[in-house]
Amino acid sequence: MSQRKKSNTSFLLQGSILAAASLISRVIGMLYRLPVTNIIGDVGNDYYSCAFEIYNIFLLISSFSLPLAVSKLVSARISRGEKTNAFRIVKGAFVFAAISGTIAALIVFFGAEFITGTLLKTPMSIYALKVLSPTLVIVAMLGVLRGYFQGLGSMVPSAISQVIEQIINALVSMGAAYYLFGYGKKVGDALGQPEKYAAAYGAAGSTLGTCVGAAAGLLFLFFVFYAYRSARKKRNSRDRSTKTETYMDVAKILILTILPVLLSTTIYNISGILDQGIFKNLILLKGYSKDEEEVFWGVFSGKYKLLINVPISIASALSASCVPNLAASYANRKMDVVRHQIQAAMRFNMIVVFPCTVGMAVLASPIMQLLLKDSSPLAGRMLQVGAAAILFFSVSTLSNGILQGINRMRVPVWNAAVSLGLHLVFLTLLLWVFDLNIYAVVYANIFFAFLMCILNGIAIKRYSGYIMDVINIFILPGISSLIMGIVVYFSYQGLYKASESNALATFLSIGIGVVVYGICMLQGGLTEEDILKFPKGASIVRLAKKLHLLKSHDYTRE
């Protein structure tokens, strides 16, 4: 097998491991949010999401860029045989994480009242935010270790830690939300607002799970890191460094690498808290009640975003896994390998994300009823019109990672800033002029992600020479997904009329959709070479050949 094929297969395999773990984590997260949502309600989800948006901003500023920066720097040094310098990056990053995480945690804890009450008009989320504040330190340390293992080319420790983190998170969140919801009701009885305080304390209980889960993930990675010490010492003895970097050098390199990623990710993700601030202020000026505003945002953040983030997590995992590989190939000026890695990542992403987008749109209300027990027109319609966000956010997330991997760190910053500015204007227009209430936020988010896709795509072509294979990346998965969507729609309608069971009709329709999409892709969209790169690819190839479904042609043929 050629070096290029080995490289493609290796990072796709590692990306698949991380994507599978992210998907499992998201599914666990979605499943535990169901009972939590039933406990704290839409109002509690509003308080929870407000606290989480604030937490996410401080996480972005303090340490979110650490895993990506550490993996990129470690990978580049390992590829040059500089084992000692790679480990020095990790030690320097630990110091940075401890300092930045602690500062962020203190600001959040002591500034919680001002941020939640004055800025975001959601004072009852103060309890959830204060509980979240220590998590900033824990996640910063966790990010360094994940970045280190990813830089070594192994996604397994990060993948396992994600699953452990989410399992503990789920168990603690459900238990703490239930207990504190009841306690908050007692507190609220004395103050004349039992429902509000019950929701607020319940939301705080849910955020406690985030903190404890992150701590469990960190303990696991520390154990692996400690167990790996002998192999690390042996590897460092074969160091080929011509110069050992000082810790001052490490600090400068870390800051110069982190700042562009930090700016990019902050601008890219800050739209959530800005959306919340603009929406909650303008919606009240438009004459909606405070209760309506809380329900709108509760459904948007606790149901709609919860569901669309599951498939988007695959793109996030691919982005994390492709950065160290692209960085190593780019550092060694292997541009042919770089272009083929970009092609493989984009194609794999679209093969998975396109059917998810169409499926969510077609089965929007049935999925909401099945998973979140919500048959309201608001929830179903929101997921139906907003499903396109899955596609655009997946592409923009992956393209951000690609640009960072080829050392164009500033480009996503500029693209995100331009997109964010236009997004905020578009959101204000939809809210104030067209009075679209919460749907304005949905449409504006799609618009933001779409702009990022266009701008990042232009930049990737410019800096890597990569020319996108539109037919194999977009058109074939798109056509297959549309055929699947039509079949799924009519299957659900027929099955529901026959069984009068939403759960049965939804599950069977999804199963039918998977089969139809698979057959469509095998008839022209997927080659044997493509499938062999997927987890259990050899088994899928054997089955497809037995059923005479695999069409042999190679779109990568040179």
C-alpha cells in the first residue's frame, strides 16, 4: 500500500474511533437529557443552557484551543524525531492550563450574578453557573492530555475518556437534578416561587454531572499517562533533536499557536451567547412574555440543539483527528498527501452527515415525540426547518480543522469574524422586522454556518491546491439521501397508519432509510477502497459483494 493510502487509512481509522466515541457520548448525552428535561422542564432547560453558554465562552477563552494546539505541536515534533521537545510542549501546556483554567473559574464564580442577571436577563441560572465554574480547571487539564495522545496518533485514550466522562455525567446529572429539583421546590415555597426555584436548582444539579464527569475523564487519562511512562522514556532515549527547546521557547510557541485557534474558536462559537442576549432582549421588546421567551429558548437549546449536535459531533471528531496528521504531512511538505487527506475527510464526513440531515428533516416531529416526548408544533417545526444546520456546521467545523492543520491559523479567525458580523445583522433583521421569534435564531445559525463553509472552502483551495470533488463529496451522497428521504417519509406515513405507534413507525422507517441509502451509495457513490477505510470495512465489502451491490470504480484513480 502506498504511503498516501496508508496515511489516509490511518487518520480515517483514528478519526473513526474518535467519531464513534463522540457519537456514543452524544447519544448518552441525549438519552440522559430526556429524563433531566422531564424533571426540570423547558424553563429549567433555559436556565441550564444560559449557564452552559457562559461556561462555554470562558472555556473557549481559557483552554478550548489547548487540545488542538498540543496535538498539532506534538505531532509536528514527533514526525521530526524530536521526542524531548514534544514532551516539553506537554509540560508547558499543563502550566498554561492550570493558570488559565483557575483564572476563568474565579471570574465565572464571582461574576455569575452580574453575567446571568444583568447581561443575559436570566438571573435564576446563577446556581447552575456557579456549580459549573470548577469544571473550567478540570477541562483545561483534560484537554492537554487529550491533545498529547492525539498528537502521538492515538485517539483511543481520548475516545475512552469521552465515554467515561459522559457515563458519569449522565448518572450524576440525573440523580442530582432529581434531588435538587425537590430541594429547590421547598426553597421556592418559602419565597413564593416554587416552580422557578425548582427549575433553577434542578438545572444546577444537571451541571454538577458535567463537573464530576470531567473529573472522571481526567483521572482516567492521568492513569494512562502514568502507565505510559516507561514507553515514553524509552522513546525519548531515541531523540533526534538538534536543539532542545527551552521552556521560554515552549511558552512562546504555545501562545503563538493557541491565540489564532483561540480567536477562531471563540468567534466561531460566541454566536450562541450573542444570539441568546439579542433574542432575549428583542423578544421582550416585541411584546412576548417572559414565560414565552423562556419556553422558546428552552426548546431551542434543550431539544433542537441537543439533537442536531449528535451528527455534528462526527465532524468535530474528524476535525480533531485530521489536524495532527495534516500538520505532520504539511510540515514535511508532502502536499499530495495533504490533499488526499482533505479529500478523504470531506468525503467521509458527507457520507455520514448528509443522510442525518435529510433524516432529521423528514422525521422531525416523530423524532421529537419519540426521544423528547414533545409533540408540539414548535419543537417539530424547529427541527424540520433547522436540520440544514447539521450539514453546514459539519462542513464548517471540519474545514476549520483542515485550515488549522495546514498552518493557516488566522484564516478561520477572519472568516468567523466576517460570518459572525453578517449573522448578527441577519438575526436582528429576522427578529425585529419579520418577527420570526425563535425561528430567527434557527435561520441565522444556518446562515452563519453556510458563510463559513464558503469562505473556508475558498481558503482551503487557495492554500493547499485542493480542488473539491463536488460529484463524489456532495452530489452522490445528496442524491442518495434525497431518495432515502422520500422512501422514509412514505414508509413512516404507511407504518404509522397501520400500527398507530409512533415509536414502531419511526424505528422501522429509520431502518428502511439506512438500507435504501446504503444501496444507493453502493450503486455508484462508494468504492471498495472507500469502504475498507471505514470501521469493519472488510465485513461490509464481503456482504455487499455477496448481495451483488458493490459497483467497482475508483474515483481516486490517477
